[in-house]
Amino acid sequence: MIPLSAYVAVSAVLFITGLLGVLIRRNFIVLLRARWIMLNAPNITLVAFSHYLESMAGQLVALFVIAIAAGEAAVGLAIIIVVFRGKISTNVDEMNLLKW
């Protein structure tokens, strides 16, 4: 059986990878993917602790987090489509279309 610390370590590596993607990259699509990785990293920990404690609570919370991430991805992709139609760039630093 895989120890609980292995799941926590994988979750931490995924979260740090997503954090580095958000901090370093400036492409909007890459930022969305990095945020998706950051949202799914705690899901691994939630499901692992849920299995370890023999409770369904962590799995239910993980399911809600996945639903929220799907909604965020849909809104983010809609913003990308609107911005990309008007411009050619998806660079976050060049996007000032949504400012007043």
C-alpha cells in the first residue's frame, strides 16, 4: 500500500508546479492550465485523507472543487475567445481590454 506521505508529496509538487506556471508564464491559456493544476493538487490530498480516514467527506469536497474548476475554465475560455477575436495576442501583460 502506498503511504499517505507519498500522496501529500505528489500534491505538493503539483501545487508548486502550478504556482511556478502562474508566476513565470504570461500566456493566458498556460495560466488557466496552471491554475487548474493548483486547484487539483489539494484534491489528491483530500481523496487520500478520505481513503485513509475511511470517510466520504474529502471525496465530496474534491467533487465540488472539480465542478468549480470546470466553471472557471469555461469562463476563462470565453474570455480568451472574446479577447482573441479582437487581438492576436493572448499575453496577459498586453490585455487591457477589460479595464475601464
